[in-house]
Amino acid sequence: MRDLLKALANAHGTPGHEEGIAQRVVQELEAAAMVVSRDLMGNVIATREGSSPGPRIMLCAHMDEVGGLVRHVDREGFVRFDAAGSHNPRVLAGSRVLIGGTVHGVVQSAKGLDESSLSVDDLYIDIGARDADEAERAGVRIGSPVTRVPSFQGLVGSRVMGKALDNRAGLCALLTAMRRLRDFPGTVVAVASCQEEVGTRGAQIAAYAVRPDLAVAIDVTFAHDTPQRKSDRFINTRLGKGPALTLKDDGCILGQRMRALVEGAAHDAGIALQYDISPGKTDAAPVSLSRGGVPTAALLVPLRYMHGGSEIVDLDDVSSLADLLCAVIRRAPAYGD
């Protein structure tokens, strides 16, 4: 699993530019004996039929990462960019980045880091170019994607660090579940969605096409177990304590029957389950609202330092989430009992 997560995290794929990560996802799903296709939006969609009749289940994990797009190159060769996804400018400043996957640079602030009103518009990328012409010859174009430099690294024990673990950790859990899944009723449609970081766009398109009976969105959530926490009352999830089930976020409130389904599956599989109530939203929001409505749960990997260049997850949580996904699929016919 570590090798898979490293390959996923180090791949590039900002919103609208997911080709690099999509190619790897296709390889993994085909290796899991699934029928794979790409839709016009760029989502990767794979289907596997079970051994007996049952519900049509959609598993959805977004594959895009926060990044940027080149907006302007000034005459001195410094690059300005628009954000693709949400960033903390103070965290982004000083980051090593790649433009178009090939041109190295470092993000810096034109105002200095002591300014209280720092925004992404105050940042620029220094690629070492002498002027705009040299930047263009290097391959920098208006609209070129900007990503952080790959940085996957093992830490103490089962913890790992890297860029884009939001949501490559969730994507890893999905792909691992597809490898482990055996003898289940119904049909599973696995979706690696695009453009989640800019408005859960890919999942909306995919859910409309897939027409699931039930769905699980797979993502990450804030692990409030560091000195950065404001108060113990904000601690819902911790690294190493298992996957989290979202009860409420800004886009979706979990239905009681879906809660019972997930809790029953976790109990049967002996998997510890945490609970998440947090801001923001996941692909669960558009999927749950598709067509006449889809019963949808969000299962999440706890993660530290979200949208930074050195996010941290626990591989044990990722593995437990993969097992839980398999358990939910097998138990899905019990929905509503």
C-alpha cells in the first residue's frame, strides 16, 4: 500500500489537468479486472459485477489536487498564478513547485510574510528566468498547471508525509478496496472524480450517468490532534484511530439508514470508526442530490496539515478504510432493514 500511495501522491493532477494521475488510476483499475472508461469531464469510471443480484453502488474518490494556473509572466520572468483550490498563502509561500510538470520554481511573496493581508495574488513564482522570453522558452505558458514538487516520505511507524494526500489517500483506499473485494452482491462502480477542489464538479456529472442506488464518497478530513487545535472540543478525529464517518458538513447530512449500514459494516469487520462534523464539503454533496436523490455516506481518512505541501496520514487508517469499503459493499443489500 505504501508504494501505491507514493505513486499516487507523486503524480500530478490539478483541477482540469488530471491526465497524469488519471493514467495511473486507469492502470490500477484495469489490474483489478474492472472495465474502465473516461467520460467527457475527465472522470475515470470502472464497473465490476458481483456474484449475485444486488444494489448498484457508487464509490467516488476525487483525484485532483490543489494547485494553480499560470496567469501572467512579467518582463523580468517572474510568474503570477491563479489558485486552483483553496490555499493558505502563508503556507504556500516558500513552496517548491513545478510548472507544466517540468519547470521548477519556488513561490515567494511580493509583500513579505509579515503582512497580515497576504493573499495568493501577492505571490509569484521564481523559476530563475532572466526575462519573459526565457520563461517561455523553458515551457511556461498562460494556463500551464502549477503543482507542488513530489515529496512523499515515510515518517515514524505507519505515518507518511507528502503532497496531495488530499485526496490520494482516499483514492488509495478505493483502489485497494477494489483489489481486496471478493464475492459481493450487486454492481460496484468506482469513480475517480475530477475538479473536486474547485466545486465537486466531476462527481456531479458522474453520479448523473452512473445512476447509483447507494453511494460512498471517499475523502480526507482534518485531524485535530496537533498543537494547532484551538480547543479539545474541536477534536473529532485523530490519526491512527480509524476512518471517519461524516455526520454533517456544509454539503450533506448523513441519513440514519446509511449511518446504520456503515456502522453495521464496521462492527461486522471489527473496524474502529470515528465521527466527523466539519466545514467544507466532499463529493457526497453532489452525488446525494443527483436525479431523485441518492443515499450517500462520506468515509474519510484523517489528515494533518490539509492543502499544505507536507500533509500527513496514517497508512493503518487508509488500510482500514479499504476494508470498511469492502464490508459496506457486502452489507449494502441490508440498507433499509
